[in-house]
Amino acid sequence: MDKKSKKVFKENIISFLPTGDYYYKKALDELQKEKYEKAHKYLKRAVDLSPDDPVILMQYAILQMELDKFDVAHELLRHAYTVNPSDPEIVFFLAEVNAHIGNFMDANRFAKKYLEMNINGEYTEDAMEIVDFTEQEDVLSLQVDAPSSEALFLQEKSRRLMEQGKFPEAVELLEDIITQYPDFWAAFNNLALAYFYIGEEEQAKALLHEVLRENRGNIHALCNLAVIYYYEKNTEELEEITEFLSKINPYFIEHRYKLGATFALIGKYEQAFKWLRSLQRKGFEGDPGFYFWLSHSAYFSGHEEVAKSAWNTLLKLDPEKAGFEPWLPHIKDLDESQMENQKEFILEKLQNQHVSERILGFYLLGKSAHRQEIISHPKWIVVEELTTMEKLFLANSLGHSFNEKSVAEKAFLRAIAATDLLYEKHKPLEQSATFLFQMWFVLVERALKKAYGFKNPRALAAATEYMFESSRKKNVTKKQYAEEYGITTSTLTKYVNELMQFLPLFDA
């Protein structure tokens, strides 16, 4: 290629670098074809590349509204309005989104502004309907004590921070909100949850009791207290508040959802199913959390077909929930004598000072009926604080896939294969069997640190069991374990010798 051709080639590449406008136009093409998934992807890219383009922000917001993501749309339109407050379309869609999220005063204000700006515009009729609706006497009465749109906006921002695990930032924002708006009980409730997530249980409970003193019967505060009592194992307080919640007959959708989800979390499945199923029958289409709790409450209250249908809907919304089906394992048929199903035993392992004990806990977590409850708790597993080895065992228990081309991950998978052989032989685990696993995980921890390959899982399982039993009993033979695991005695001897180097007593 000559110099001139190279120059033209280089210039062509540079001139074709996509911009926000480029992706915006591609999104419009996809919208015309009614290919909303591709349009969403292109609009998201357009916003990333042109975050201050009001037209792109507005179009992305419209698509979010069509997906019923009104809070996201509200934030996008607020930003677009800040950039260009004179665009009538932005003003109209601000009226519409505020009407959807219940900010009727702002909906009224923006609808009137649109009519002033563009009385014969495309959305004139719609704007007039918003004005008429928001000026009805019963609607206005709902707004008398309602928080301002700014408070609602900040509240939503804090909720997203909590969803991202940014609890200290959420706490700071929520503390500012309740200082400015001392009667905004939703912010108090979220602040109590944020306190709970960062380990300030007493502060969380004090805040919820303050809400109930000032706003007696606040369903969110009552439900949040029930959840805290449940995790604290405060049976007496939990029974008292559950009895009270059972007598409540809420009208609003959000209250029924909160009540149903709370009952499901604390194991009151029939009551949970009553409220969550009532929402579904009314045509409610919830988020993944709704279908998760509906499936659990349905299954454990004897409505298996509803449970499986709800789970199928959940997997369409959140495919990563595969493997968390309520019927795997059967918690209602739980035998608490089995060590893998003793929640306290697993929690003790997860919080143990020794890495070998913790990775045993993470392994058993994948076999436990309490897996979902344990991983859902905000404090029992803090991923950011885990070692790389612990993260591997947690990932395995959650069903994540591994890269077998990686030498380290291949060795890890072989270690898991050997562990699975031991588990299959000894399950369900009795207390006596856990000592074998404790020894094995000491070996695993030290072997992984030294990049041991775990090349023959079957021989490793046999060698481990032989080493364990021969240290405690007489007349234990290698032949016995070699035959049991389908290997030769010489192979067993080889792997016993290899594992011996990882016993603590052989440290230099």
C-alpha cells in the first residue's frame, strides 16, 4: 500500500468514528422497525456519548416510559430540561412522567407551561387532559401533605445508590433528605434500611420506632421492623409484629407488594401468596423481586403450577436467577439434623477466622436449603471483603461458570470435583463427617496457594479419606479405599504422599 493510500485509509477510519448522533439515528431506524431491544441499546450508547444532548435524553426517556421505568425517565427529562428549558416536547413529557409517578402538582405545572408555549402543538389534547386530571378535587387532596418533587427525586436517587451497594453514600443523602423534609416517611424508612445494611441495627430500629410514633400504622416501617427482628432471631417481637401485620388489609399496590414480600422473606408463605397473587390477578406486572417472592410463596403454600409459571417469568427478566428455584432443594421437607441445612453451622464457618473453614462454609452454602436467605442478607457475605479463593468457592456455589483454559481455574475445578466425590459419599452430612471435610479444606487451601494441580480428583478423594480414617482407626487398609474409589493401591499411595506436604505439621 503506497503512502497516499495509507493516508486515505487512515482518514476514512477517523472520519467514521461513531458519535452520539450516529447511534441516535440508528436507534430511530430500529424504532421504526419496532425493534425496541436494539433501539434501547443504541439510545443507551447515544446517551453515553452525548450525555448533554437534550433531544437524545428526551428520546431515551420516552423509551424508558414505554418500559414503565418512570423514575429513570424522570431523571433523564429533568436533565434534558436543565439543558434546554425552552423545548415544548421536553416540557410535555415532564408533565406526563410526573403524572405517572404521582407528582401531580409538577404534572399540572408542566402541562400548563406546554400549553402556554405551544397551544396548537402535537400534544395539546394530552396536556389538557393532564391539567383536567390533576385539578380534580380528590387528586388535589392527595397532594396536600405529599413530599415535593425534589424530595421524591432525591429519594429515588438514594434508592438506586442502595441497589448499587453504596450504602454510606445513601445514608448521607437520606440524612440530608429527612433534615429538609422531616415528614417524608419513605425517606425515614429507607434510611433505616441503609443503617441496617451497614450494621447499625439499633439506629435502624430507633428510626423505625420514630416513624411509627409519628405515623402510626406505617406499613413500610412495620415490615422493615419485621425483617430486622427476623434476622436478629427476636422471636417474641417478630411474632407480635407479624400478628399485627396479618390484620392489615391494604388497598394500595405498593403496600400489598411490601406486605407480601415481607411475609415471604420471614417464611409466612400462605399470607405472602395471598397478597402477591392478588396483585397478579389484577394484572400487576412487577419487577424480578415480585416474581421471585411470588414463586417462593406459591410453591411453599402448595401452588406449584403458579410457582413455576412465576419462575419462568422471572428468568426472562433476570436469567441469572437460574439455579435458585424454590424447589431446589425442598425446604419444606428440610431435615435440620443435616449439617448442610443447619444455617448456624454454615454461618459459623463463613465467619470463622481461618480461610479453610470459610471456604468449607462457601462450599456447603451451595448444598444448603438456606442458600438464598444467606446470600440475601446484607452483612453475612460482603463480597468486597473476600479473598480470591473465597470468591471462587462462592462463585461455584452460585453456579457460575469457569474458564477451563486457565490453569488456576482448571486446578480449582478439579479440587471441587474431588470435594464433590467426598460429599456424594457422605451426604447428608452428619456432625462426624464434617471433621473429614475440615481436614480436606485445610489441604485444599494450602494446595491452591502452592498452585497444586489436583490432577486426579478420584485418587485425591480416596487419599484424603484414607489419611483421615487411618489417623483415627486401626486396621484401615489402602486396598479398601483404592477399591472403593476404583484406583490402584500404588496410585493411592502416590496421592497420599502428595497431600502429606500440605498438612500443617510438615511446615518448615
